[in-house]
Amino acid sequence: MTTPAWDEVAAAIAAAPYPVTVLETDGGRAAHCLRELRITTTSWLGAVVGHTGGLLVDHGWLRVLGSGAGALPGILERAEPGSGILPVAYDVLGGSYVWAANPEGRPTVHYFGPDVLEWQDLGQGYAAWLHAVLAGSLDRFYETLRWPGWPDEVGAVAADQGIHTFPPPWTVEGKDLATVSRAVVPLPELVSVHQHAARQL
């Protein structure tokens, strides 16, 4: 049984200008995630969690978390209870997206970029952010972090892996990803590397 929110998400996926893979969900796992998050499928977040194991967007460059499927973790597996911060997506370079309250107390999506090593409030709620992503915003958002032939390279990377670049993208030498060394590594390890670097600088 679908809901209006899922119908909206599905329509946005179908109209996306780049490939989006919807990972199949396990009903029991999805129901557990919804209960723990205290949300329903009437919201876009609930629709993604309730109806998908996750979304692989733009050849897998962006991995939007759902209830979990195969190599992609479930949204609860990355959450810290009581933190008020909910990880909602990762990108292939180890960037992180979370849903958290902004200084005004309104929940918005925040992004930690491997090129700047700091959190940025995108100023959008979850539905507005995901709608923009599915409407094509990734092309502009990541235009300085892509290299010739990236779709095939990224498309071959598993959902629980990322691409480590050296020199890293936050250095002057690492800004042009066409000229750096690139290696496939576990995604949690890559996320940790960037966030550790941010604490050291």
C-alpha cells in the first residue's frame, strides 16, 4: 500500500535527470525503523524509510539511507540515540548529510563536505532537499568534485564503499580530482578520515 508522500517521491525518482536505483526494503525492518524514529510514511523521510532500503542516486554518487538493504546500512545504524542528529545520506567521497535542528530550532539538512571539512546548513527540510536532489541539484552541487569518466568509476563502487583521493580534496593539491590518486575504501572509514582531519585542523 502506497501513501501520497511515496507517490510524490516515486514521481520525482521517475523524472530525475540521472539514474536512481531504489533498493528493495524488508517490511519488518522498515516498520522497526519507522517505530524507532517515531515517524510515518506520510512524510518524505518516512516514505523513503518505509518503502525503500535506500536510494542510489546519480550512478551511486549519493546514497540516501532508507531502512537498509544489502551493502547500504539502514538509517538507524548510523544514528546516535538522543543526539538529535539523524544521518540521512553519504556521498561517494565520504561527505555526510544529517537532518538536525538549526539555531532557530527548525530541522534542516546539513552537509559535511570533504573539500571544506565543515558542516554547512543547506537551509532545506528533508523533503525540499530530496526533491532538489531528484530534480538534478547534484550536478551543480558537486561540479568541482568530479572528473572525466567518473560515472563508470563510481558506478562500480559498492554502496558501503567510497573513493579515497590523495592528496585529499581539502588541500590545494587535491582540488582537481582528475589528477589525484583514487582508491576504493570502506565508506565508514572514509567518513571518519575526513571528520578526524577536521578536528585536527
